[in-house]
Amino acid sequence: MNSSNKIFRRVTVVAMGVFAAGALTVPLAQAAPSDHMDRADKPACTAEQIDAARAETASKMAALFEAHPELKDRAAQMKDLPRDQRKAQAQANLNENPELAAAVKDARSAKSELRQECSVRGAR
């Protein structure tokens, strides 16, 4: 009788542990999904889609450089700057000229849309 009480207590303790673990797991599973889970829901783009977005962006940027030689000159001057300085200078240049900023945004729209729609980071 004494050994059956020990077994009963052990089974009860194990059952209570399983119940407690289950009670704690359910709220965690129902918590809001994290960003990486959101990214997993997005479709992976094909290589053709990535290449098309890159090609569209390149052709639009080439046309923009052709229409605005000063933009091409500024880009060439910034080429050798460290990345953070280059980024700050580019943003300052775009802030000076809102129309040009809108044109650059339009030229880069295909790659921006690709990054939003797909789980792609390399579409820069």
C-alpha cells in the first residue's frame, strides 16, 4: 500500500507538471507572431522576377542619369566615400531637390515592390 501511494503521488506530480506546461504553452502559442514568421508567409520570388526588377531599375536609373548629368556627377563623386557618408550625402542631395527625389523613388520602385512582396533581401 505504501508503494502504491508513492506511485500515485509520482503520477499525480507528473500529471500536474504536464498540465502546467500545457497551460503555459497555449498562451505563448497564441501570442502575436514575430517578424520572421510574417516574412515566412510571403512568397519567395523567382530568379526571373528578381532579374526583371533589377533590369527595370537599372534602365530607369540610366535614363535618369542621362536626363540629369549632375546626378551622375554627384554619384561619381560619392562613390569613394565610406558607406555612412555616402548615404548621408545622397539623402542631403535628394532633400535639396524633391522632384529629383521623386524621380529616383519611381526609378527604384520595381525593387522596392519586390522587397515588400517577397522574402528577398538581395534585390538592391
